[in-house]
Amino acid sequence: MGAAIRLVGRRSALVVVCVFVAAVAGGGWALAASGGGVIHACANKKTGALRLAAKCKKTEKTVSWSKSGPAGASGRSGATGATGATGQTGPPGPSTGPAGGDLSGTYPNPTLAASAKPVTAVAQDGNTTAIASTCTHYQSGSVTIVAPGAGHIMVNANAVLYTNHTASSYDDVQTFIGTSTTDCSTPLGLAGEYAIATGQPAFNSQKVTVTSMQVFSVPSGGSYTYYLNGRNGGPDTEEFYWSGMTAVFYPS
């Protein structure tokens, strides 16, 4: 059963339609609505009376309108909300990845890189070489070491000497570590030395051990050889008899 509303003038019709729509939206009347939110009604052709009905009579005109109007403009954005609390710290990531610097391999089990490891070389031999008053190389005294990179090489030498002495002489034998067979530039304190003062009892072929040490800087990797040299500062005969040398590389 339809509800009828009489329209009196254009303005009245507009008011009535608005009231009608409000009433429909409030659920007070049943209405004929198709899909998509369109409302259908019947208007009397003579009187303009409006009623809700699924079908209109011959004396009525079918009218319809949208249940909802067009979307309004978007409202202004609201104020930014407060910053949330800081989240908990996550668990640490896996300890993996390539090692660097003085290490090689990967974590968690890197190893010391070859360039960071000390390298040692040892040489020993025995031959008799007379020591002159000028820089003299001991023919069996040298050591060669291969450095993997830049660093320092410490060389030590123990030299066994055959020494001779007369009571009226002052004898002085020095040993050096050089970069050539004619290098006797090792400074005092690092060079080896054996001295016999004047007035000491004479002797022949007495064995003594003299130690010398020197540190050399190397700019890059490569093979380096160091030599045991000596110098006789007295009148008596002095000889190299035996030697042992060590060289140790330390990376920078």
C-alpha cells in the first residue's frame, strides 16, 4: 500500500521531496528501490500527488531519484599523530663475511694472513776465513729470507772465532751484519766485538763466540740476503771458524 503526498507548487514539491527522502532514509516508509540505490515513486499526473509504489497507474507518472547524493569534497588532513615508542632492538645478525686487514678467510673462523705472520730463516756453516784489517766477508756467513710484504727483518749472528794474541799487542776483532759482502756499517752496540788488552798472556787458536745483531727495514715483499762480515783491528791473526745466523721478518 503506497503513501501519497500532495504537491502544492514547485517550492512545496521540493520541500516535500526532501521530507520524503528523510523519512525514507529513517526507515519510516517502505519504498521501491532498484539496485544501485535509486528510489522509484509514482506522481499523479493531475494533482502531482507522490506515492511510493513498485508499479504506477495509468494516471500516474513514474519518477525516480538517487538514494544518496554525489560524494562531497575530501576533508582536510588531520594533525600528525604522536611518534610511537621505539621498538625493541633486534637480535644480532650472523657473524659471517670476509675477513680483512691482517686476517684472511671468513668469519667466524678467520686465520692470520700470510703477510701478517713472522717468517724465520736459519743458516749455519763452518769454514775458516782470515779476517783482514779491512771489511772481510765470512765465506760461509749469510742468510736469505723471503718477506711476504713490507716490514722489518731482524738478523742475529753468532760467530765462532779463532783468536791469537801476543802479550805486547792489543787485539780487537769486530763482526757486522751487512746487506753486502763489504758492508761493515753495523753501529757499535749492535756489532759484535772481542778485544784482548796489551799485557795479557799470549795464546794461539783460542775459540771465542761473538754475537752481532741488526734490524733492517724492507719496503716490500721479496727475497733478502744478509752477510756476516768482520774486521781485524790488531796485529795478530784472527779467523772466522763457524757461524749461525737467523733472520726473522715482522710485518709493518
